[in-house]
Amino acid sequence: MSPARAMAMLATLHSGETVLPTTDGREIRLRRTTCPTAEQKELLDGLRLRLPEQHGSNYECSADFGPSRSNLTDLTPSWAPN
């Protein structure tokens, strides 16, 4: 495979990081990358490269950080019917 072909194949892989500041000054960082095709995986393995791991999303939150039952109505979108 030519270097130009390899670069073109890898050019379709994308990575991004979302940084969410917290109220106590810390940051939550979420990194996402596109899933490589079988051909891209083979090329990455041959080059001894690996993509960053994507940690699963945790959609649970503690009671301290979740909305209280009393203000669940505040989460209703303005366009939603009453």
C-alpha cells in the first residue's frame, strides 16, 4: 500500500474531546473517536498504532447531582403541551 493511500484511508478517522467544567473547578473530559473499518484496523495494527479507548458513558448520577422530584416539572421543554 502506498503512503498516499494509507494517509487517505486514515484521514477519515476523527477524534474529538468535550470538556465540561464543573462548579468546583474540575473538568469532565469525554473523548470520542470514529470506529475504524476492518481495513483501517488492519492498517493501524500494521503501523503499531492504536486509537484512544472510549470509556462507556455512565448515565446514572447520584442523588446529590440529580434533579429533585419537586423540580422535575422545570425540565419540561417550553414547547411541550401542558
